[in-house]
Amino acid sequence: MLKTMQFSIKKAVIPVAGNGTRLYPYSKYVPKEMMPIVDKPVIKYLVEEAVSSGIEKIIFIISEKKHLLREYLESLPDLQAELIFILQDGRYGTATPVLNAEKEIDNEPFAILYADELFFHTKPRLLQLIETFQVVGHPILGAIQTDDAGTRRYGIILPGETADANAVEVKGFHEKPGPQVRSRLASIGSYVMTPDIFDAIRRVHPQGNDEYKLTDGFSELMKQRPFYALELAGEYNDTGNKAGWLKTNLAAGLRHPETHDEIKNFLTQNPGF
């Protein structure tokens, strides 16, 4: 029987300061997180996932241009979670919004969710990660299996032995290495982190185009403690590009009671579509 540790994950960080250039020109005027998936915006799916996974405080790292996003979130009724908004401040890169949230995290384990990825499954992918974290007690990355093309889009995990709760130990991490890497286990934008990630990020020195990468912080923290990855159950959807957004709408439309029959009939009648 697996031993469950008493790690309570009540806080989540959702970075939403990006410009969403893959969805231009629409996202130049409307935040990409407000793009609709059937009948509600992407960000609402993320908030619902967080709340249904036990999150009580959601920390949004935003830019001044995202006033529409903030107004929408603050208008949501009966949310059952506290919303915190912090203006992103610091060097360019994915590590900065995480550092910006440090004071609100207050030395607790916490979740990170990227706002352009959705999972469809009966158990929220964040809850899957939290339950696994409660078993292994160390940072854990959400992961999916990918193909050769995906090795150019995602960070690729080099897996070690399988641990409790079907997690695998992470032995290495390569950012978009290409198909020459042997693993096809891709890290996506959902994590449960321990608060020592903040010091690990501060030890990182940006390279190349001076981008301050969260994944470099992961690699630094791996020198100090075990890291794990969980291959998530469910259907992964990338809403951050045009094709992905369209496919996500079809997938969500097939699950929605008001649109299921019509979408299914359309796809059946147009098999080459």
C-alpha cells in the first residue's frame, strides 16, 4: 500500500503576461487566454481545474495589457478561490513569473499551470499531479508521450526508474533537443513544485538570447533533490496556436451536451475534412 504524505497544495501560479504571438492578429487585441473553447474562455477551464483540484488561492502573473482578462476573472461568481494579480517584473523568460509569485507562495509547495494547455479527463490533470506529489514528496512534472516533431516543441525528459504512483524519476531534461534524443516523454506546462525552486532559479545564469528559463531552474534543483514526472491520463490540447485552438474546439464540442450530436454528425459526414 502506498504511503501518502501530508502535503497540502492550496496555491497555484498561472502566468498570463505573454503576448500570444502564435494567435496574432486576434490576440494582439484580446488576451489569448480569453479565446473561447465552445462557450467559455480558456482561462475559465484553468480556473475550474484548479478549484476542482483543491486550490484555494490562484496567483495570476499578468501584464498591464491584460486588463480585460483581470476584469473577466474578477467578475466570476461563486469562485471558491482567492484570486491574486501580480504585474510581471524582471528579465524575459518563463522563470520570471514564478519568482514574482514567491512572496504569495510563502514557503509552501505549489502548483504551476500554463494558460494555453487543456486536458480533458474525468480526473483533472492537476489533481493527478497533486495526488502523486503526496506520495513521492518531491517536485513533479506533468508529461505526455510525443513524436519526433514534438521533440522540437517540448522539453524532453530522460526517465529513470518507475517510482510509487506510476511516477518516473527524472534523470535529465533537454529543452527542445530534436529527434536525436532517445526519450519521447515530453514535459508540458503543469507542475507541482517545492519552494526551493526559487533559490534554484536565482542560481541560474541566462544564456543565449538572455532568456530566463524555468526549465534551467528545474535542472539546477535536480542537482539537490529527486525530481519526478507523471505521464498524465487524458487528452492533451494545446490552445496556444491556431491549429491547436481549432482542434481543441472540436474536441470540446464533442464533449459538450449542446454540440455533441451536431459536431459528431459533421465529422462523420465529412471524413476527409
